[in-house]
Amino acid sequence: MSRPFSAFRANARDHRAGILVAALSSAFGVALVGGVDVLGAYIGGSSMGEHGSVQIALTVVAGIFFVVAVYVGAIVTTNTFATVIAGRTRTIALLRLIGSSARTQRRSVAGEGLAVGLIGGTVGGAAAAVLALAAVRVLVVTGAIPEATYPVLSIEMVPPVVAVVLTTWLASWVGSRRVLAVTPMQALGAAQERPAAVVRSRGRLAVSLVLIVVGAALLVFGLLLGLGTFVKVSATLASLSSYGVLIALPGGILSFTGIVLAAPFFLPAVLRAVGLLLGRGAAGRLAAANAVRNPERSSRTAIGLVIGVTLITMFVVAASTWQQLIRDASAREPGMYEGADQVIGGTLAVFTVLVGFSAVIAACGVVNTLSLSVLQRGRELGLLRALGFSAGQVRRMVLAESAQLTVASVATGLVLGTAYGWIGAQSLLGMIPGGGLLAPVFPWPFLAAILVGAAALAVVAALAPTRRATRVSPVAALAVE
């Protein structure tokens, strides 16, 4: 145990965002357990508590929230470690040059990931347990939920912390796989990103396509099951109708994993097209060209924002569609869902807080990846300064990259999030009495807030490291190893 922590202490500055992501993921899981227990007690005391399907749906939704949170945290951690390794290429190569093996270096990085998971998971879980108690009191005082005895703390809060520690460790192992490709000769150069031909390999494309196709098939199958399409076709399939969301969930994870893997193939082209639309000046053209010249860096940075926008949009569209489904069902079946609006309001109040956790997890990934990416380009920015670019032009170039990142990522995330959110709501509640097929419900104020928030996040994440990078003289920047 001492060896992982010794490597962690030596590179602690690189892992601040990783610890924060692990802490937030752990806090999310612990808060989710407490939130479900409180909502279960709340719904059990209302008229809707007589309907077991509502409590089952709540448990299923909670499980989905936790799986999604862990999945998002794992992707963010993987991206973070991949970015950190890109900045350490020269150091790792020097260690290889003096006799260290690639596997030894990878084990060292994975050990750092274990330390990050242990520290972040423990701190986040403990903080969430305390905040859960306070949050229940606030909800009671404000009238969001009635006065009662709510079970908040339980042994069930431990598994989420353990899951976060293990997934962070695994994510660091996956993110550090490029260590195996670092050669001792790279110690003599300044290469940090892999060539486009290596990133866009046929094997990667084949795997991503298989994941997307299989995932999409499961999503469609889960949707059709949730809508009761097979009730009159097969008794076996009819018995699975209430489990549509459990089939759609792995479909969503598989398909989105395929999209993440395929990002270097399509995101750079999207970024370049958006960049060309945003400006024709030298800074704008260079920003657009950078997206294609460094597909790994541009896709890794963009996918973080895509994850965040997809996640928030999915939850918002799913919640709005779910709310409308309950209201429509209540209108068709009078008396069955008496008091539904009050329960929906309390449920959405709690889940809004939980969605905020997921949004912050994704936002941390965006800020960290973009900031590290800019700081690791010191030699590149110094070369531009030496060739005649002013500090203002360099800043405009980075801001142009941030702008194209925002537009491309938000557009992609809105499409994916709407699809996932709508399928999730329909596959979960399509078969309730009085339910049925409903078009996606778009809460436009929330979607506008997503756009503004994403733009502000990308700009803020790029400004500070760009300012630090441009303060260094061109000669000093070119001399940085």
C-alpha cells in the first residue's frame, strides 16, 4: 500500500481533479442511497404508496442513477489519466531509458489511481452522509416533504464508496495503457500525442461500431418492451415488458462507450467544420486545423463536455417526460394517481440535487482536461509566439478552440441526451395504467441554461492556463522539456 501512495505523493498536483471526481462520485452514490430511502418513506406514506409499481420504479431509477454516475466518473477518470500520461511522456521515456519497464511504469500509474480512489471515495462518502442529514431537514423545513421520521444513514451507503474506489482504480489502469507504447527514444524528443494513424486504428473502429450497433439494438428492444409492443406476440416477451428499462440501460452504456471510442474518427471533423464557421482569421483557421492535426487531444477534450451535456440533457428530458407520462396517465385513470403532482414535485426536488452532482463530476473532467491540455502545449504556444503571434492572438486561438468545442459538444450532447432520456422514460413507465407513447418533453429553460453553462465552462477552463502560458517568453517556452 505504501508504494501506490509514494507515487501519488510525488505527482499529487496532477491528481487534484481526479480526487475531486472520485469524491463527487462517492458522494453521489451515498446521497443517492439516502435519497432513495427518504423518497421510499415519503411515497410509502402517501396515497401512491399503495401502488407497488411506483416503489419498484423508484428503486430502478435509483439504480440507473448510480450506474450512470459511476460510469461517468470512470470515463472522466480515464480521460484525466490519459491526459496526465500525455504530459509525462518524456519523463516516462527517460525512466525507460535508464532501465524501467513499461509494465512497471503502468503499475505505478495504476497505484496512483488506487490512492486517488481511496482518498476521494472516503472523503466524498463521509461528507455526503453528513450533508444527507442536513438536506432532509432543509426539505422538511421548506415544506418540500412533510414532517416525519426518515431513514437516512444505513449500511447500504458503504457499497457505493467501494464501487467508486474500484472503478477509479480500473479507470486509471485503462487510462494508463498508453504507457506501454512509450519508447526510450521519446526521451530525446518532445512528442506527447500519438499520431493520427495510431489513434484511428481499424481495430478501434471495429470495436466502437460493434458496441454502437449492439447498444442501439438493446435500446430499441428495451423501448419496445416498455411500450408493451410484444404483449400479443409472445407470452415470454410479454412477461419481460416491465423490465424494458433494465435492458435499455446496458444498451445505453454500450452505445455511448462505442461513441466515446469512435470520437477520434468523427469529433475532429465536426470541430473543424464548426471552427471554420466561427472565423476566417489566422487564429480561427489555426484553431480549426488543430482539431484535425491532433485528433486524440481534440476528441479527448471534447468528449468530456459531450458527456456532461448528454448526462444533464438525459436526466432533464427523462424527468420532464416521466412527469408528463404520470400526468397523462392520471387524466386517463382518475383516482389511481391521486396526489401524484405532490409526489412528483418532491421526487424531482431530490433528483435535481442528484443531477447536480453528475453535472459537477462531468464539469470537473472538462476543466481538468482542457486546462492540462493548454498547459502541456507550452512549446507549441512558444513556437507560435516566436513566429510572430502576439499573446492576444494566442489567446484568441485558444478561445476559438473553446468556442468550437462548445458548439460541437453541446450539439452532440443534446441529440444523444434527448434520445437516451426519452427512451429511459418510455421504457420505465410506458406500461403503467393509462400510460403510452409520448413524444420527448423539452424543458427549454433548462436546455438554454445548459448551453450558457457549457459555453462559460469552456471559456473559464481555457482562460487561466492560457494566461499563464502566454506570460512565459517564447524562448523560455521553447526550452521547456
